[in-house]
Amino acid sequence: MRTTYRHVARGARLFVVALLVACDAPVTIDAPLPVAADSVLAPDLPPMLPSMVDAPIALTLGPALEALEGAVPRRFGNIERRIQNPNNRRQHFAYEASRAPFSVELEDERITLGTVVHYAGRAWYDPPLLPEMSAACGADGEQPRLRARVQSTIALSPDWRLNTRTRLTSLTPYSDTDRDACRLTSFQIDVTDRVIGGVRGVMRRELPKVDRTLAQWNVQERLARWYALLNRPIQVTDSLWLLLRPGAVRYGGLELNDTAVIVDVRLFTSPTLVSGEQPEPATVTLPRFSEAASEMGDSARILLEARLDYSTVSDLLRKGLVGRSFSRWQRRVRIADVRLMPVGDGRLALGVRFDGALRGEGWLIGTPQLDVASGVLSVPDLDFDVATGDLLVRGLEFLRTDAVLAQLREAAQLPLAEPLDALREKVQGAMNRELADGVSLFAELTSARVIQVAALPTALVARAETTGSIGLGIDRELRVKRVPRGESAVVSAEP
């Protein structure tokens, strides 16, 4: 009796299946797009930490050297012009000197310039009742030498104005040997001291001209120009643009490289990738800087934000989902197409268009989760929404089983690490460019790691952290315009 019942039940199921197959009538569904409640707001993304751009700015010492060379004569004194000894009216002396070009070095943001002065001296003595006598040194053979050192302290004010103070710090005999002394002992005159006093007077009188000339060096205008260049959008692909969005500026000191002063500057930016038409650059103003020597360095963490429109994400999902099929009891269902849409509350809706035993479009809903280690975006709670589930009848309930849902969830995973790494390479290539004549942007981004994903109403936002360095090289020279003798020199920036 029990065997007969099992046979009858089995036969009834086979009859139903045979009836469904014989009818060959596909189920048609047209589930509505899931919509979140109006009161549910899209999640807010926390503000991005600023990225750091090293910007060593080369300020050539040409203007300073030209101003100094022009202010301090190369030759001074006259061996034929007598100067009375203030301590003895019967004694006179004279000298003439020539100096070598200035050499330069930088120490603690002070430019030290040195030169060697060669000189010759002569003295006269008019004794009572006797003819005048004279003696000389350096007129024939080796001349005595002096060592002169000039120091110019350079400072930048927070509004990028250049302040300098140039002064003579030392003027001494080149050595303590007889070669570098001019002592006319027969007249009890040390011409060396007289020459030092004369040269010191000339240099102290002329050195203020250097500061007046350098004060006209418009650093602020020049830096404002390159700061504005950083606000121009950088094209990565046909429809993808990188906005650096410059912000605060930090100043980390000076160093000397050959004949240029390198101003160590670090710029803080918020790089963002945007898609679509070329964005209009915003008007930016060079901000005042603040001291931040402890923050300076040659490495940076760069945060990039990619906004992927949902049509692009849908294209990526089609690779893993379209063509998959599921069957049971001779009822075969195939995925013909998919599309991804935001629900509006941080969740995602996956629209699946079926063919075969099921035709039309149904929806699955879930909350995206990011595996930071692998960079894979998944939706572990992906499941048919209520409206679609109610339509899965007449033998198609098997699509809602755990086994089928597990396959859908696995196929709907979105690996973001590879496309973001490819994006990193494109961004790096786009950033290595000359922004203007003498202003170069360079970047080396060594790795990319997805750190955050959020489903916003307009796009799927992926944030990646890249490590490497970004730099700005500015090496254009400022030149001193030549002016007729007697007029003030003017320092100007080449446009």
C-alpha cells in the first residue's frame, strides 16, 4: 500500500512536469524598479585627506650676483692719489685694488659670497729739512691680498615677498705671511690697515644697492602663475579628467644647488578624477604659506577618487553574468543582460533580463561590501526583491534557492584592483608633463589600493590610495634688465 502511494505521487509530479514542458509556455515578468523611501538619504563620504606635492622652486642667483657685481666696483683706489695720515701730517699714503668675481655658498638660509682683493700700496714722508721720501709694496711682483666675505640673509614673508639683508661680514689679510702684508716699516705705516679701511668703506656704501635691487624680484607674482597652472584639468582619457585642486602651501627652507637657491615648498592638493566633458578651471589665489619644515620630504600618499557611472559598472558585470543559465525540471532560464542601479540608500539594485523559460526583467537588491585586501566589491546579501520574488511562480521558485543565489552573488563580484591599477598607470602618464615653459609636473605612483566604495545616486564612487611621489619643478630664470649707468636696475620675471 505504501509503495503504491509513492508511485502515485511520483507519477503526479512527472505528469505536472510533462504538462509544463508540453505547454512550453515561458513565464513573463516585468518587475518594477525598486525605490527607497524618500526620507532615506544617500550616504555621505568623509572628506579626503589632502595629498602632498613637493615643489622645489629654483630661484637663480643670477640677479643677486649681478646686483652684487654691479654694486661693488671691480677696481677702486688710485695709487697716485695721496691720502694724509690722520695721525701724522707729514705722512701720506695711496693704494689701488682690484677684486676677483664673487663666489657663492649657502648656509642656514644665508648666502655667503667671497672674493679676493689684490692691492698695491705706496707711502710718502716729508721729513723736516730733508727731501720727501717714498716707498711702495705690490707695485712689482706679487701683490698683497685680502679676503672679503659678504653675507646676504634671504627670507620669504608669508605673502611670498623676498626680503634680503646684505652686509660685509669680514675683510682680512688673505694669510698671515709677509706676502699678504704691506708694512712700510721705515715710515712706520701699515698700508694693509689703510687699504682694509678704504675697501670696507666702499663696500658698506655700495651693498645696500643689492637689497634694493632684489626687493624688486617679484617672487609672489611668479609663484601665483604656477599655482594657477595646477588648477587646470589634466586629461587622462578622452572623457576622464584629473583635477589636482591646489590648497594650502607649506614652506620648508632653502638650499643651494650650483648657482640657484632651491625653495623647498610642499603643496597640498585633493586630486579627483571626474568623467565627462572638460571641467572649467576654478579661479584660485596663491595662499599665504606657513612654516612646516617637519612635514617636508620626497614621498607622498596620493588619494584618487574615481566616479564610475552605473552604465560603466554594468558593462563590467556583464562579463561575469550574461550567458549564465540555470535549469530544473526541464525549465532552463538564461541571463540575457544585466544593469546596475542605485536604490538611493547605499544599496544597489541589479536588474536581470531573462530569456528561456523566464522572460522579462527582475531585480535583486543588496548592500555592497569591499574586501580591502583583494580590492573586490561584492554584494553578499544579494537577493530578489519582494516584487520579483512574487512573480517567480509556476515552477521557477528554484531561482530563489541558496545554490542559485550563491552563483549569482559570486558572478556579480566586481574586482576593482585591476582597473584601478590600470587607472593609476594612466594617471601617472598624464601627470608627467610640462605645464608651461620651465614648469614641469612629474609623478611616480608605485601602487594602488582600494580603500572605500560607496553607491551614490549618480555614480559608484571608488577611492584608491596610491603611494609614490608627485613633484613640481620650477626652474625658470629671473633676469636683471640692463640699464644705463646711473639708473637703478630692475629685476623682472620672464613671461
